[in-house]
Amino acid sequence: MPATIRSLCDFLEDFAPTDLAEDWDNVGLLVGDPQRPVERLMTCLTVTPASAKEAIQKKADLIVTHHPLPFHAVKQLTTESTTGRILLDLIRANVAVYSPHTAFDSTFAGINQQLAEGLHLSEIHPLDFDPQSPSETGIGRCGLLPTNLSLADVASQLKGFLTIESVQAVGDPDKPIQKIAVGCGSAGHLLSLARCRGCDLFITGETTFHNCLEAEATGLSLLLVGHYHSERFGLEELARVLAKSFKTIEVWPSAAESSPLRRL
């Protein structure tokens, strides 16, 4: 029996249950007919004009995107907005859209877990871990390095895992680091939780200037890798998971998307 959008949705619901998503999020099947068959599927971090064009040109039946589109409620669907133009193009081309977003961040094999494992942390558990009611799912992750490393050495290890050339840092490069918290995307709101867990370092994609000042004042080191780089690798891994689970479907991570930020 050929795979359908419904069967993909069911798989993704098992993989990253939508009840793990934040209350403000917009997750699940956002565009499309659940009964349509799926032969070609593209994953991406964000549906942009470039990634949408790629999906249409390569005749994808379904896009699995980390960031939802639409994200906020849409009162008009016209070509007068970027969101409207993209959605109308996808609808005309019969391309469905599914987003797991913060459910994928928090699920057991999700982005934060992958990031923690990529740093070879042990004793990994969610930042909102409750010893009285332990769970393998939850917000962020924290864990221990096998041996203490300097902040500079952790930064080097992180750059290698994410295949990036630089990170932004708050803190003394020589500071010894053992306990690390991670929160993909824009997770500055988790700073106080990381500090309460006794972490030496918090790794995220991006945060505000004032959060950086607060981290510096309280002795919590920070490494900022950029929003795109803190999550994109997870969508590449999701493409591999889907390809392995649905062998009749051609699955690929978008080749057209990239970070909008450049260093000049």
C-alpha cells in the first residue's frame, strides 16, 4: 500500500507527539489533504521562497518543516504577503506542509537530544527533569562531559559537530566546563533553568543582549551558534529517519535553504 500524507502524519505523531509542543506553537498537518499519496518528501528548517521553489520544482508531495507555515493565524491569503505567496504556490502545486516544531525539540530523539549526544554528554535529561516523575521528553537537555574541558575546547568540539567556522561566546575561554545545558533555536528563556541545574555552560542558537549580560553577571558561560545552525542538522537527520522508515518514498533535506545571516 502506498504511503499517504495520513500515514506520514501518524508516524511523525509517534516520533514527536504534538502534545509535547508549546501552547503557543502551531504544529501538525498545516496544509494538505491527508488522503493524498506521498512519493516525494522534502525536509527543511523553514519554508522560504527558496525552499518552497525547490519542493515545487522537484515535485515534492509533502514538506516536513521545523518552523510552521503558517505560524500565526492568517486572516487573508493573498499574494500581498510573503506567507500568502508561498502558501498559494504550494497549494497550486499540491504540496502539503507538516511541522513538528517544538514537539521535535522536546521529544526523546529530537533536536536537543541529538545536540547533547553530539557533544558526547552523559547522564542526559531534560532541563525540566523531575526526579519524582522522570521522563525522557521535555524542554532542553543537560548532561556531563566525560572530562572537564575549557570553554574554548567545548566551542571547538561544537563547531566540529555542527560543521561551522565560528560561535559567539560569553565567558572566560579558559573556564573549566563539565555540566552543559542545550536549547536549540532561540532559547534564552531557559537561562535561569540552566543555572538552577548547576550548569557551567548553556548552548543555544541565539538570545538577547540582556540575556548575555545576565549570563555574564551570574557566571554562566554561553555559546551561541546561530538559530539556523542550532537546528538544521536535526532536519537532515529527520530526512534519514523518514527515508529508512518509508522505503517507497524519495526523501531529501532541502539543498536550497541556508542561514540568512552572513559575515562580511
